[in-house]
Amino acid sequence: MAMARNVLIAQGALLGGLALALLVREFPGLIREIKIFRMMDDHAGAR
């Protein structure tokens, strides 16, 4: 039973690490996208 739990924990850690790595890699692009969306919102609100 303990073995199965350890495997689950290992899988969770691996998945979390992978998600974190992906987020860090995509972060600059995401920041740029957010800035673009904000600028678009500002222009829409100014009308």
C-alpha cells in the first residue's frame, strides 16, 4: 500500500515540476499577452 502511495507522490511531483518548467518557459510570452490585452481594454474604454 505504501508503495502505491509513493508512486502517486512521485507522479504528482513529476507532473508539478513539468508544469512549473512549462510555466517558467512560457512566462515572458504570457506577460506580453497580458500587456497587449490590457492596452486593448484601455483603448476600448476610452471610446
